[in-house]
Amino acid sequence: MGEASTKLVEQLYGFDWIGLVSREHAVELLEGLMDSDFSARVSPEVGDRELRGVDGLINFIDALERDFEEFRYVADEIADAPGGRVVGRIVARGRASKMPLTSGFGHVWSVHEDRVLRVEAFLDRAAAESAAGM
């Protein structure tokens, strides 16, 4: 993952996915970053499923919104690896319980021609490092 790819991926971290101004804003943001063939593999701990396209990602955000009133991915480290790797923390707050929740994560990114092609999610950082070729 080169510098341009790293900057592209950085845009997807730090903000509250639930607090997006509108679904239209979320779609606009994601369509500006994602390849038309984008896919995301969700962590095995949360269903190990494949999301396809921006619509698949928006459906996932809708599910997060039902459970959480806040949901952020905080990138602690972005590593230049054969498969781009990001590790950090998920910071969330339950919608009904208001319970604060935190978990580590690892994402492995594939970027092609200045667009995100694929992301693989892991709650196990070591698994993310292995998948990223580190």
C-alpha cells in the first residue's frame, strides 16, 4: 500500500459511522472511495459474511445503527504491507444500555487505481497481520 492508498484508507477512520449526517451523505462518501466491485469480509466473530458494493456496506451501517448510538473505528497504526493493514480500536456505545464498548481490530485493505477494492476485517490483530503478509 503506497502513500496515495494510505491516504485513501485514512479517510474511513475516526468518525462516528452512526452520526453520519444522512444516508445520502454516507453513500456519497463511500461511492467516492470504493471501486464498483468493492467487497468487505466481516470478522468471523460477527458472522464471517461478505458485503458487496456500497449498498452492502450501507446495510451493515444500518444494522450498527440499530444496536449502537456511537460507533467509531480508531486507527492506531496504518502499516505499509503487501496487503495494506490497519490496526486500532472500535469505540462504541450501546443504544439502549448506553454501555461503552471497546474492542481491538485489524483491517486488511486492497486498493486498485485509487479506489478501495476490498477490506477484510479481523478482531484478532495477529490474524490481520498474517493476512496482510506481515
